[in-house]
Amino acid sequence: MHHLVLQVPAPATLDPALVAHVAEQVHAQRLQPLPAADAPPGARAVRLCGIGADQAAVRALMWRVASRSALDWALLPAGLRLRDFRLLVLDMDSTLVNMETIDEIGTATGMKQRIAAITEAAMRGEISDYAESLRQRLALLVGTPEAVLEQVWQRMRLNPGARELIDAAKAAGLRVLLATGGFTWFAERLQRELGLHEVRANSLDIVDGQLTGRTLGPIVDGAGKRQALLDACGRLGCQATRAIAIGDGANDLPMIEAAGLGVAYRGKPAVQQAADMALNHCGLDALLRALEPD
């Protein structure tokens, strides 16, 4: 049995008529209002229990509803709790943090627009070879001073709810992995700041204080992220079904599809359609409200 959770961010409140419409369409057995710290129960989140409709049909319905309404949703097995999982895997750029770091590096060299166009096409899945798209973007950064990376780091901000989600996951005993097609230069700093357990990222080649336009070692693409998830599960002695994966772009799809719970955070259309949870308005900590309390 599955439940469907609907949420909106503060200060918005759920439209009762919309909730009733969705409940009827998914053949929910009952509605369970969910508490929020600053709102009456059910004002901002509700669980539609005992979904009778086919899961694929529910996802298709919610894709249509969410595209017209400022509404986030999650389709989850009944009784699912955070401590049922062993691993949380997060993408970095535009998921954990509020930017695409490679685009921002391009700002200093006047290449941001060209780089961002390639990034957007890659994240939407219009460029199937992520590794090649990364090589194309890095080639536009040859000679960029390493000092630019520090400037980007100073502008970087965590997305809403990121710290709360990570802290809750660690408190529940989950291992936290940052798996990104971005760069270790940033990922390892985030690891230290947030107390993350592992990082899988690309290493920039820097010679004499300048970017060479190359990476060191294999490029971490969608397959690399999925393998990072599987490797971490192997070390934990658990199946991938006990992992949560959160991302936004096409290169996150392999790990989202491998995980027991896949979350699209401000995701591209293909990612939202594949995920169990779509967050377009609430913060990352909305995942915690969607799960059953421990």
C-alpha cells in the first residue's frame, strides 16, 4: 500500500478543493493532516492514505497537477521512515547548493553564457554524453586562475532545508554521500562544513595556479554517480533499495532509478517523471515531513 503526500511551502496553504480532487482521482481511503511548526495541521501538508490507483497513473496525475499548482508531492510506501534507510546520496550543483559551479567559474572569463547553455542541455538530457559535455565546458575555462574558484565558493549558498535534512539523516544513522559531476575543489569543502561521510566528484587539473581545461582521473557522469551509490551500499552491506537519492538533472537519473527512494529537487521534467518525490517549491527538508515519524 502507498500513501501520497501533498505539501506547499510557508506561507502558502493547501487548497482544500485541490486536495479533494486529487484524493478522489487516486482513490485515497482517508486523509491525514500533517502538522507544521507554524501552521495548523493540514494547512500545509496532508497524507492521502491507502492509494487505490495504479502508481504510474498517480505519477502522471501529479505531474499534471504540480505543473499547474505550487504543490509538491511524494508517493511513498505506507509506514516508510527515515531510519528505514542506510544511505542518503545528494547531487551538489543546483541540488545541495544554489548554483551550477562550472557556470559561475565561467563568469570571470566571460564564458558563462556559452558554458551555461551546454550545462542546461546536458541537465535536460539533450546531450546524452555527459562526459563530453563536461570536456566542452572545461575547454572554455583554460587559463582561468584558481583564485576564481575561491570567489565562486564565497558566493555559494546551501539550498533551503539542506542542512536540516543532512543533520536529520545523520541523527537517524544514515551515511551521507555527495555524488556530483562537479568538482572536488568545492565538494570537499562542503564535506568538511557539513560533516558528510563521502564525496565522489571530478578533480580539476590545476597547473601553476591555472585551470588546464582537463580533469584528473575518470569523469563522474550519471553512471559514475550510480556506481558511487552502489559502492557505498556495498560497504554498508545493504541493498540500493535502502538508499535515498536526490538530484535535479539527467545525469542524476541513474542513481535516482537505482535508489529505493528517488527525489527530484527543482528537477528537469524527465527527472520529476522518474522520481518518487518532486520538490519544486518546498525546501529539501520537506522530505522529512513526507516520511512517517520515527
